[in-house]
Amino acid sequence: MIDAIIILTLILVGAAVGFQSVDLLPFDVLSQVANLEGLRWVTLTFGALLGVGIGLVVQAAYRRLEKATKNSLRKPSSVVL
């Protein structure tokens, strides 16, 4: 369940950053764009896809950390020290 929450959260964050990133573009660039709302959707999609990739990396790191923690707790304390 935590895996789905991690990935979904990062997808939403990536999409929000992509949607709001249009406001950070210089005025010269914005004046060249014919459809500003279309640009927002393109950057939103790109941000969401980037969020999926980052979410999968974070999920794998979380599982690796969880596994390492469980393995270290099973060892006797003399081995851990």
C-alpha cells in the first residue's frame, strides 16, 4: 500500500510542478506560444511522467532500505556492532 502512495504522491507533485512551470517562463518565450493552455497540459504530462520515474526509483530505494533494516534486526547484536 505504501508503494502506491509513494508513486501516486510523486505523480501528483510532478504534474503540479509541470502545470505551474509555465508561469516561470520568460515573457519572450510566452509571447511566442499560440496556445498557452496547451503548453500547460504538455508540461503537466511531462511532469507526471517524470514523477512516475522518480516514484519508481524512490519505491525501489524504500524496499531496499526496508529489507536491509529487517536483515540487520535479525542478526545478533555482536554481529551488528
